[in-house]
Amino acid sequence: MNELHYFVNTNSCDGFFSFFKSNFSPLQLTVKLEDYAANLLKEVCDRILYLAREGEYRTEVIHNCLDNTVEGIILPQFQTGFLNIPAYIDYGYSVQKLLDDEAVAQTKHHLIRAHRYFAEAKEIHDDWEKLYIDNTNYAALNQFTVEVIAELLGGHTRNRKGSAVHRFFGAATEDGAKDHIPNLTEGIGKRYFIKGRPGTGKSTFLKKVAERAVVNGFDAEVYHCAFDPGSIDMVAVRELNFCLFDSTAPHEYFPERDSDEVLDFYKLSVKPGTDEKYSEQLTVFQLKYKAKMEEARLEIGGANQIRLERESLLESSVNREKFAGVLDKIEKKLFYKA
């Protein structure tokens, strides 16, 4: 698998949240681009991706959580990478952060409103979860967790320290929920599709699998929920050729290969008839939650539109000859070992 696609940033119920350090701190060299306009950034990304594909180098392609466009690339074989830091994100101490830029202020205003709607959606989701928490047999779930971990990791240990890298496989973009699950799981032989309901222990189960993998000396990719970063939606252990992920809306997938397997947490641990008993309440939760998420989506769309308009104006002032020189420098830094 030569190319992985994911997000390191998200807009969530906890506000703006980033796993920048988890992904970039281990690198020997990181190039931080400051507030590059969308078209200029695309040229940089296209150039680096072209060279990586030509050289058949492994790449990790990082997407923008507003519109799913590419905003950075990591080259694991070179231990290098770059990421664009837009003006509306409060990274660093660039002088741009000190300017009274109305467009940046409006972008932030839309995102703050989106975060507020996400927080309100989370409150609804918590009530939704409580209904299932009160009807879930956690003893059965804990026993199942022990059995699955024993099957996946019980006989596998390495005499080394394992590690976990934290990311998002999806994001709530201006076009709704987007994810890169098909890409991230494409090269993995055994895929477990976790089905269930809110509050039925899916995230806790995944957390325990990731922790055991690291204890046993393996490297785990831990993908968090973009809406609620404290929750885990997927764990991949490529050295052991398996992954497990929450395959429920808005990232619902179904088995396609003979080796795919479904883990149904509802059947496993929820009191039979719970869905039917609380059908009216569940419908209300779903409708209210969906409405809040749609309000948040519209705010993200508004933020992205203002961002692109502002960046278009910035691009018109760019000296193309100087940009070409910077692009050459970025290329040399990232591929310096080559």
C-alpha cells in the first residue's frame, strides 16, 4: 500500500482539534507552509505527489477538514513532510495572526458557530447513548473483548516498544461527512466491520485492542471520531494485517471480501427488543441530531467559501517566479535523501 489518505485536523464538538504532533513530531524534517492559497497549495501537493509516485515512495496524504482537498503530505521513507497552516488556525506566531483580517475573522466566526452546533448535537447523542447504556450487558461485552484480543494478539509479541499514531479517517466537511476508509483498509487482509448503536461499547473495545497491540510491541494506527475526538472509530495493525472499524452511519460500509467479518454489538450485548421498545424516542433523537449536524455543515460551508475568496485575492499578488523557487526548495528538502 503506497498511499494512505487521512485527516490530522477536525472541527468537532470540542472545537478545533488537531493530531498534528502525533503525525509530524516523529519526522526528521517538517516544512510548515503559512497560509498558502488553495491553488498554490494544490501545485505544491501535485508536484510532491507526482515525484513520490514516480519514485514509488510511500506517501501519506493529509486532507483539509473543510473541503477534503489535500493540505499536506508525509514521506515515511524520508522521514519528511509538509502541512499548510491556514490563517484561521491559531498555530505559531506568524505576523499574519496579528493582522486585522476581516475575512479570517468571518471564517473563524462560522467555525465557532459550527463547533457550537456540534456541541449541541453531542448533547443529543449523549441522551441517545444513555438509552442503550441502560440496556447493554457489559459483562458479555467485556468477555467478548477479552476473546477477540486473545485471538488477534494473544500469540503475537515483539521484543520492542510499540507505538500508536492518532488520526482521523473522516471529517465533517462542507459537503457532509467524508471518509477514506476504503483507501486505509485496501491493503489489509482481515477487516472487522463493527455494527451497533451509540453507547454499546464500540469505542472502548477499539481502545483496548489498540492498547494491547502497543503493549505487545506493534505499531497501531488509531483513528478517532472526527465529531467527538475522545471516541475511537478504527484501529489498524498493519504488521498483523488486520483492522477493526465502526461501520455505522455516517461511515457505514458492508463486507465485500470473503475474509471480511461483521461484529454485531447490538446482537451481542443489547437487550432484545430495545430498538422496538424505544422506537419513538430513537426517531426523535435521530431527527434532532441530524438537524444540528446539518446546521454545522452549513457553517463549515460558509467558512470555506470565505476562505477560498480571500485566498484567491492573495494568489493574485504572488510572484510566480519566486513561487517556483520556493517549490524547488520544498522538493529538495522533502526528498533530500534521494
